[in-house]
Amino acid sequence: MSLLDHFSTQLDVLKQQGDLRQFTSNIQQDRYIIIHDQKMLNLASNDYLGLGSNIHLREQFFDETPNTARWMSSSSSRLLTGNFSEYEQLEASLSQAFHGRSALLFNSGYHMNIGILPALADSKTLILADKLIHASMIDGIRLSTAKYVRYRHNDLIHLTQLLQKYHADDAFERIIIVTESIFSMDGDETDLAELVRIKKQFSKVMLYVDEAHAIGVRGEHGLGCAEQYGVMGEIDLLVGTFGKAMASIGGYLICHQVIRDYLINSMRPLIFSTAQPPICMAWTDFIFKKVLHLNAERQHLQQLSQYLQQAVQAKGFDCPSTSHIVPVIIGESTKTVGKAKALQNAGFYIMPVRPPTVPQNSSRLRISLTAQIQQTDLHQLIDLL
């Protein structure tokens, strides 16, 4: 047991701090979740458009998909025998939607973010990353041989100062700015239009934007904040995931054909991973074509989000959100866990988010809204806050 004592002690420390995590079995129905026979309004899911819990969509998909097309495994990487037609169809759908730019698929958003940067960024590359980017992008940066500097969160003045400092340095052949469009913990946004304007002032700069929490819910066709602000063609590496509003699994990159070809030949998580089951790609293509026309759901989600943001602020909480992710920042972990349990007991499934997911002393309740929820569903929650 002596070999396990260290890990046991660390678990005890996490428990005392209120930071111990465990898996929870659940059953999900419509906008509700059932845990230990308790039915609660699900305010912790990333199923932003309610498509993942829509049984009618699943029935339609399987009715339209013959058994001969229900491949449950690709059994290979795409470079061997895993490049089924379903992959090419989904990439064609993405390319058409994103105005003819090339598309490349990945097994997950994490695979995507830990693979692209190490493949593209060498010792002659500088990465300038927003302080609050997702852990997967941080890991991707660390796996690369590039020098990196993190700029203050959403501080584009600080970013510009760093660009002015490093752009003239002959040691760097390229500079990659890395950010998210909507941030997963604060629910706030990057000013993409201003970011693109800044990028155009520097010839060696490429822009990497993760739309994981924006795809499906922003833009006229749900193509993300880049579509909403009219800058889709100006972002060199536009990435996102299918595992949230798109009700599926995997990640995608929208880029120039040269970048796509280069990654196919250099990106380790792509080259050395068994490709996703073709049926998953067929489902994603089916859902993606639906999402393009869900403007009413997007508008409802936006109105609901604004209502809750204003209510949280009126209660005196710090709420930086401008999106469907609405944090209630409390601070101390144990207090946050206690508040989450009280809300769960009242019928609202809200999870506490604690370090290391967020910085120390910024533990929060992360309320994740979906288009299935109505404003009246939130009245009691707001009272309890």
C-alpha cells in the first residue's frame, strides 16, 4: 500500500478542499435529468439546441439509414482503410457551408487542439494565447516546440503590444494568436472583428479561433461567432466541436487547402488514431444540415440567456457572460459545492466548477442554458440565488 499512500493523501486533500470529483450515473429525458430517482431541470448540459435529447431526430435518422450503412467502427485510421464516404460527405457539407474553404475532421475537440498546434508550430513560431483558453489548447501549446506568451484575457490592447514587440524579431517566422470565441467558464466573448483588424496589421500573424461553444448557436446559419461578425474568411484556423450544440462527437477545422494537406501528413493524433465510426459522421452530417435552419431556437436561446444574465447581476453576483453559459461566481470551493447541492435539492441540476478548471478563489455555479428551457423554468432558480 505504500506505493498508493501518496495518491491517497492527495485525494484526501482534494476532499477537504471541496475539490474531489466523482462520476454520477444519470438518465436524461427532454430537458430533465434523473439522478438517484430525483428529477431535476438539466442546467449542466452542453446540448445547447436540445438536439441531443430529441428522440424524434434519432428515429428519423435511423429510419433513413439502412443497415448496410450502419458501420459501427472504421477499424482503421483514415490514411489506411478508415476513409469512408461518410467522412468525405461531412467534410463536403462543411466546406459548402463555410464558403468553399477546406474542412478536416478529428476524433474529438481535444484531439484537434493537441494536434494542430504541435504540427504547425515549430521553434521559429511564437504563440500568443489568451490567458483563459481551454486546457486542450494549453496542452497543444506545451506539446509544440514553439515559444509562447499568454496575453491578459480578452485584452486586445495587451495583445497588440506583444505583437509590436515580437513581430520584428527575426527569430520568429510566424506568430499564431490562439483564442476562443465564447469562453467555456465565463461565458464571455472575444471581439472577433477587432481581432481580425489587428491581425491584418501584421504580415506574419495567423489566427486560431476555437468555436466549440458558438457553433450551432451563433450566426444566421449557426456557423458560430465568425459568421455572426462576418469574419469567417479571415480566420486561418477556425475550429470547433460537434459534441455540444451539434449533438454528436468529434471536431473540425476550417482552413486553406494547403494547411489541410499539411496536417494530414504531420498531425500525430490524426495519423495514429483509429477514425470515428462512419455512422457517427453520417449522424453529424444529418444534424448539421438541420442546424443550418434553426434560427428560431437560436433567437430563443439568446433571449433566455440575456434574461438570466440580467437576473444574476441583479442579485449582486459577478457575471461576465454575454452568452448561454452563465456563471454565478461564488469564490470558495466548499461554499460553491454547498450551494450547488442546495439547488439540486430544489430541482435544478447545476454543477459547481472548481480549481483547477478555474483559477483559485473563483469557484462558480456554471449554468448552461439550452433552447428547450423556458423563462418560467428559471423563476424559482433566480429566487433561490
